[in-house]
Amino acid sequence: MGIMDNEVFHFEEDDDDDYQTSNDEYSDENENENEPWATRSRRSTNPEEQASREIPADQFLSKINLLPGLTVKIVVNSMNGSKQTLILPKSLLCTRSPFFQLAFNGPSTECPSTSPSPSPSQPQELHLPETSLAEFELVIQFLSTDTFIFPHSITDSSEKLTLYLLFFKCCHQFSIVSLSPLIHRFRNFLRWCSARGEFPNRSHMQLAISLPASHEARKLAVAACVKPYACSITKSSTCYGRALFHLEKYVEEETQFAADLFRAYTKAVRGALGTHKIVDPLTGMDYTVSTGVACSAVIWIKRPFGAALEEYVSSTALAASVFCLYNGFASAAYQKSL
């Protein structure tokens, strides 16, 4: 994770493994990374069901009783790059995942001619070469319990953020929905990281941007970048000068991220900025943006071109271009003030 200290962004190793405390303003008394989501409301009269929600994901399969019925083989990648084969209940995968339903039962159960009838003694097999064992274990526990528990070996917040995003990416790939509890947990986790001055790094955002633009996890990951970006374009109170946004190069390289960050930052500052100076990119001159003064350029851009241009203004390409321009002249305004 990136660490922001006194408006200067740098990178450090996470030196605090036990990141959830009772004083965490973003955690609930009964909701943290070491306890399943909504434990209080999820307590069951069945001790076995409750216990299965409290088992770390890497131990889950070895400690639960598999559902009776047909099984299938799933081949994923382990930590050392070797193949790992999991034997899983077919119903566990197919009931909540159209992806696995299609893979193991064919395009439609209403068409017997296209639906395979595997022998109970010969499990079906599916290879997932781009899926790691660690992320798939989270998915399996979620399919069974509607939550997951990180392995005890995963203590670093950056690792947890990576696994969160890989989990959401897997769920999208496998068409698994009803993720609201995990989205809620993810939001609280990002809030906790932000309060500690830790923010998503480049690899995290590459995973986030691989999700659909409408995905809540992607939006939350981008939202977590707004604060460090906002701090990077203000006057720094340190001797180091302007604090460099830790994802500045990625903004220039990845149009989708630039557009997402532009929209998120605009939403965050709309109506909140007071009078401030920018460097007009057309003239190279200082321009004072005064509170309450309508920008004639905005009025002009809408009137002569109508709805077609307004629709284009909201496009990813233009949003990214405007953001890069804004980033440039906001930085220039600061440099001139030194």
C-alpha cells in the first residue's frame, strides 16, 4: 500500500499486522476482517453452520462436510505456480454461478440433447489457469456461507486489498451476484486504510480497472485515490515541494483510470472549492476561479452543440483528457507560487 505522510507520498512496508482494533472508527463491534460479515444477525441455531463461517478460507474445504451428490474437479494455480486440483460439490458451484452451470450442465437444462449427463463415477473437470488457489478459496467459502475469512497468513493490508479485488474479479468472471455484504466490508476496509494513510497502489488499481465501470468495488477503489490526489495538487507545507501523486504515471497511461478519477474528484470537490488560482492551459496565464462566478465557457460549450456534445463530455476519452489537463495546470499554478 502507499503511505502518505505530511502530504508527501512514499511507500513503506506495513508494520502493523493487527490492523483491526476496538477503537477503529470504521469498524463495527461485530464486524471486522477477522469475523464474518453481520455475525450478530447471522448467528444460527446450527453450531456447524455458524462454525463454517469462522473458518479461514484456506482451511475451509478440509474442515467442512462436502454436500452429497455429484462432484467436479477444478484445477487452479497454487502459490508456487504448480497446479492444484480441488474436488467440489457440483451443486455448490452450479446453484449460484451461471458460469459453472453452463460449464458443467451445458447451455440449457431444457434441451436434453445439449445437456451432458456425466457418470457419477467420473467427475467433470474444469481448468482455470488464470485463477489462483487463494482467490478461489475465498469464492468457495462465499458460495457456501455468504462470507469469507482471510487466511491467518494474510496480515498485510496490501495483500488483503489484492485478495478483495481478485475475489470481486472472480465473482464477475463466474457471474456470481448478491455481493452486497462483501462490498460493505470492502468499503469499511478502504476507510480503515485511508485513515491510516494507506491507499491503493498501481497493481491494485490495475485489478480494479479490469472490473466493469459500473462495479461497486471499482468505484470504491477509485474513491480511495481521491484524497491522495487532492493532497498532491495543493501547496505543500514541507520542504519537499509539491507532493507527487503516487499514481500520476498510471493516470497518464490508463485512460479509464484517469476518467474514473476525474469523475470521482469532480464529485468530491463540486461546491466545496473556494476562490483559487489555476494556470489557463490556453494562455499560460494565472486565472482566478472565484466562488459563485459562472464559467462562461461551460455555458458556451452546451448551447451551440446541444445534447450530442454534452453526451461526449461524459465519455471516458474526454474525461481523461480534461483530467490530465487539470492535473497539469493545477501543478503549474503551484510551481509558480513557489
